[in-house]
Amino acid sequence: DGAFVCGHDWNAFGRRAPDLEGFLAWRQTLRHRPCTLDELVEWFERNEDMILYSDVKETTIEAQTLLHARLGERLIADATTPQMVCDLAARGIGRIVYSTYRRPNSLAQLRADLGHPCLVENELVAVAISVRWMFAGHGFVARAATGRPVYTYTVDNCVLAFAMALLGADALFSERIAPG
């Protein structure tokens, strides 16, 4: 129904987005409840030192534009194609991470992407590389090509976090390791 809500996926709804009423009823059954857009913005208003890294998988440009309108420069938008970097920048979104999450991850494809005009012409916050491709040296290639920090995903134990630091990762995405 076009309502914007926060969450990880729609698995609880048979992989299809529910309407807002269904979402609100479902979240009442959860210990850690996902929020609506207005609730997210209210939280950011109360927590002025926080930044949102937004990794939207559906209706990405529209959702990132809406978030930027509400959060301004407190938004870092994830872009998964070079063209998406241009599309986000054209909408006034200046803080963008280029993520290789959905791209063919060969070294040749990475080099082609990093040389794409959309990535060259728009200053990125960082380039995000998977753990698998960090081991193959893609982080070093990304840093050399862009001069930007390298983030890595998904790092869920401390040994792997240490290995990623040795391979040049500046930051990591984790679903299990607490900050610090």
C-alpha cells in the first residue's frame, strides 16, 4: 500500500510485502519491533549523533530519496550498481557507498565498475567488498582505484574481523559482533 517501514525481509509474509495494517499487527508479536518511517525519523531526532546506513533492496532510488528528504546528510545510501550511484547523486544524495553485493565479483568486473563514470564523477564514502573477495585482494584494488575506505561484509566473528583488518578493511558489517 506504499507505506514505508523498516525491516530485513518479508519472509514472515511469504516473501511479499504486507499492507501497513498487517505489518503493524505482526510487529506486535516481536520482542525487537521494526519501525515505520515516521518512527525512524523520530528516533533520529532524539539521537542527533546517529547516521543511517540504508541498504534498500526494493524500490531503491525512491526509498533512498524519501529517506534523504527526511534525514538529509545523516543518510549514507548503499548503491549496488554504478548507474545507481549516478541516479542517487542526481537526486541530491551525496553520501553513497558503492557495494559489490549484487555484482559479478570478478576482478575484471570490479575494475570495470570502479572505472565507470558514475563512480569516477561522484565522490564515494566507501566501497563495500564481501569477505570472500577481500581474501582475493579486491579491497586493495578498490582502495587503489578510488582512494576511498573499504568496508567489508558480513563479518560475524572476531577472528574474521581481525583477518579483514589485515586485508585493509576500514570498517565491517556484522549481524553478531557488538560495536567495539
